[in-house]
Amino acid sequence: MSTFTRIGIMAEVRERLGLSKGEARDFLNVVLECVTDTLVRGEDVMISGFGKFQVRAKLQREGRHFQTGEKVIIKERKVVTFKASNKLRKAVNIRKENN
């Protein structure tokens, strides 16, 4: 199993859209900046046919240190969650069945 990286995405964009390396890099950077800025403002990002990114607040809670078992307080924080669209889930499952 491999990971699709930023460089891999830029190469794919270059190939599919016939862009230069710099244009593909700029394109990807703008898209990611738009997504990031929207999430920082606390707004959801929904990409039709792909899924929805949301910022969710997690309250402070008690946890345990994984090595010592000692109780620790986990501070409240915000996390980004992703929920895949039905279309994406179906596509992943179809490809999984065919492999």
C-alpha cells in the first residue's frame, strides 16, 4: 500500500490538465489554501461527489497516558473530520471488489 502525496497529486494534475510543474503546484496550493481558510473560519467544505470536511469541537476530557496508564487531562480542541459521499464510498467499494 502506498500513499498519494502532494507531489503525486501535482504530477497527476500536470498530466491530466497539461499544465507545467509550476502551474500544477500553484493550482494545488490555491485549492488547499481555499479549503484551509474555509475550515479556519469554522465553515464546512463540501465537494459534491467527494465528501464533506467539518471542524468539530472536542471538549476537555480525562484520558490515560498510553505507556504509563497515568490519568491525564486532554485539553479541548478542534478537529477536522471527513465524511465521504455516497458516490465516493460506492466507487471505493466497486474498485475493491474488482481487485
